[in-house]
Amino acid sequence: MAQGTFGTAINCIDGRTQEPVAAWVKANAHVDFVDTVTVPGPDQALTHATPERLDTLRKMVEISVNAHGSEMIAVAGHYDCAAFPADRAQHVAAIRDAVAVVRGWGLPVRVVGLWVNEQWQIEQVV
Ligand SMILES: [Zn+2]
């Protein structure tokens, strides 16, 4: 097992979202490090991916949980997402659905949903 405590973020590739999401997970899961699986528009991708792509995402998250003992998985959607242009309400609905998908993986970890707003601040929505 790696030294230190870990959380996991399923986040967009968008560079504007990395630091706020990682900081939120560190502060709220009380962990030292945040493993990050990135995919464009993850809130939409998790509910629209092909089974093969979804399996790839699940396997990446499982490495974080199984090898690093991750204590929280955060699924993030964000304002001004190039991969999933939608308003806040649509993103929040997608984040809820995406969290349900990740919870369905049956990992022994708390799963939360985060919205990164137009101020690049985090709102926990699930
Ligand atoms: Zn994005």
C-alpha cells in the first residue's frame, strides 16, 4: 500500500477544474493525495459511454481504490465544459446519474457529486 491517504476524482480533462476539485477532496475526505481519472465531460460520459469505455473508467477507479485505499470518489461536472455544453441544472442532473453509475460499481467507498461553478468553486450536489 502506498504511503499517505488517498481520494479519487473522476474529473474533466479541463485544466481549470483540477486544482479546485483536488483541494475539495483533500479537505473534505481528509486525505493527502487525490488520484484523478480524467475524461472530457465526465458527468455525461459516465451515463453515455459504451460498455467498453465504461469498463475502462471503472478499472482506472478500481486501481485507486484497491491499490491506494481511496476513501472517497468524487464525480465532478463543471461550468463552461467544452465536452458537455449544458446549463447548471442539466449538469447537476447528469452528475446525479453519474454518481448512481459509480455507486453501482459496488466499491466500498463514499461517492459524492461535485459541481464546479462559474467562480471555479465547488458545490457538493450529491
Ligand atoms: Zn469539461
